[in-house]
Amino acid sequence: MPEEPIIPVQLVKVMHEAEAGLIISTLASHGIEAQSTGDYTSGLRAEAPTMIQVWVNRVDLIEARQILATIKEDSSQIAWGEVDTGDRTELTSDEIQANQDTES
């Protein structure tokens, strides 16, 4: 049986290279090869700043969409106020209260 041809299709557009990298890495951990366009190439931006596109093979699109939905669901459940970003600036009591209000 001949191998199916690789037909790239756009999975998603994102604003940041880091987000595209997370998606590509997660897809790779599930055996799906993905690539991005519109990001930096050899330290230079390949095109004017714009959305980063993540591409997958057409035969992987359905599974890739399911994985992407899981990524989005998982990231919405992160308590960002509890994530150690390395910033050691003390929060004011108003900032702490506002953070607690948004998490409830």
C-alpha cells in the first residue's frame, strides 16, 4: 500500500513563538509532526510580525485538533497567580485580593 502524501494544513494561528513551540512539542509527544511559519529564522524574523501558524499533515488534523483542545483546556485550569515566574516583587494586599477574586 503506497504511503499517503504529506499535505500540510493549518491547525491554528497563535500570537507567540513560545505558544507555537508548546503546541508543536505536545503534538510531537503524541507522534504528530508539526511545523510553524511566521516565526524567527536564524535570529531574524522571516516576515513582518504577525500570527504564527502551526501546520500538520492533513491525515493528522483530527487528532491534532483534539490534542489542541486538551492543551487549551489544561492551560485554562492553571492558577497563574501560583506559578513561580521568577519575579520576587511582593504583591500588595489589593493585588492579592484581586487575584483571589479572579480565581474564585
